Amino acid sequence: MPGATTVHQSVLLHETIDPLLEALKASGGGTPAWIVDCTLGGGGHTAALLEAGARVISFDQDAGAFQAASKRFEAEIREGRLEIVHAPFASAAERLQGRRVIGILADLGFSSDQLEDAARGLSFLNDGPLDMRMDRSRGETARELLSRLPETEIADLIYELGEERFSRRIARRIVEERGRGGIPDSTATLARWVISALPGSARHGRIHGATRTFQALRIAVNDELGQLDALLDHVILSLAPGGRMSVISFHSLEDRKVKVAFKRLGQGGGFRILTKKPIEAQDDEVKRNSRARSAKLRVIERVE
């Protein structure tokens, strides 16, 4: 396999793919079985699945990730062991019809490549355009969203999607600054506005003061919770009996949705929960990769 051109490190790699590979091994022969990587990203999970001998279908709405994977996995695509689809994973159900799907994987975090690409505007660590779209060919940017929403809706968005307790102060500051000269196309400027709106005690906490606001905007711009609902309500039903789904979440909004959906599916919905509690990264992985600190993995199996 060609060498990777990514700085991304997959979180909980073996904990995530091993249950799917076990299901694949138990599925026997006959109709070819596939594992679906709903979030291709840097290609770490896809690469590990291919190395283990699986046939994989990978989805990503990020054109950059699609192009990089097309080059990195050229041989596997040519051999028919891998298909990559440039589309959001919410559309996967219709594309999987007629296939025997034995595993589904969804890593709901952003890859390090995406976060460190200033041109995407996903992070305040490197100044870039206030965009945040995963698919930059369509949809509304974060700047456009903040330019049109009234103060109350900005506050509600930051509170509900970022779980930011100072959302009203932040929204007020954004609207005040917007009234002076509009919303700038700069992640660094927005981060400064957010920090300036916080009380002194909240400006130097464990996480950067703008983290929750940026999280809320990313979720809103990319409809991340709507996509997750589609995964848990529709895409999961593509699994064949004995098939399994692994989902890695990175914040409480996502994990809560996964937990509730798995509980519902496990109570008479034809599924069995394999993780009574979410699996979290061990200390050695967190030392190697700080992104692993907030990761939570849940796994479920279709039994009907």
C-alpha cells in the first residue's frame, strides 16, 4: 500500500475495527461482504481494514479527502477491494442497497489534516477564512450564518450545539461587532471576539475559550447532528444479520444520541449492544495523540 501523506492518527483504531473484522470472519462465504467506513478522512481506518483483507466502501463529503484517497489507494480501487464515494454518509443507505454489509464504522471527529488546514477555517489555532464547510462546493459558510442570524438565534445555537454557558454574552459581542463593520472572514478575529466576551475567570480554563463556540458553528454549518440521525435511523439498517456498527464520538451531544439510539435498537429493535459502557482510550494512546482524550466508542450488533 502506498505511504500515507497524512498527519492524522486514527483514534481507538483496533478497538474500533476488531469487532467488525470478527463479524466479517464469522459471516462465512457466499455473497461478498463489505465493511463501510462512513468517515474516510485521513484514511486510517480504511487502510487498516484493507490490510486485514476486508472489502471496503468509504464515504466522505470532503473533496480533498476523496482526492487523497483516490491516489493513496489506487491499487486497491483497481483491484475492486475498495470503493470511495464523494458524498455525506447520510446518503449511504440508498447506495448500499443490494450489498451484504457486515460492518459499519463512523469516526465522528475531524481529521488532524482537516483541522490543521487553515484554508478550511475549522480551527482558531491557525487564522483562516471563516468557512467551516466540509464540502466547500455547497452550503452556507460560518461567516454567512453569523451575518444573517439575529442575536437570540446565535445565542441559542452556541448554547445548544456548543453547550457554552456564556452563549448570550458571546452572541451579544458578535452582534455588536457585526454592527460596526460586519462579520470578518477571519477565524482569529472571531476567536478574539469570543474571548473578549467571557468573564476573566473563564478566559484561561482547561480548554481554549473559543472551543465551544467553534464546535457549535461547525456542527451547524455541516448539519452534523442531522447526519448522525440518518446514520442511526437508516444507514444502520443496511447491516446484515450478524453485522456490527462501531461509532466514535468526541463530544457529549454526539455520544448522547448514539447511546439513546443504541438503547432503543437494543430493546426489541433486532440489535444487541456490545459495549455496556463506552470504550475510551488508554493513557498511552492519549500521550501519543491528545485527540483521543475525549473519544468514546460504542458498538452494536444486528441479531435479527
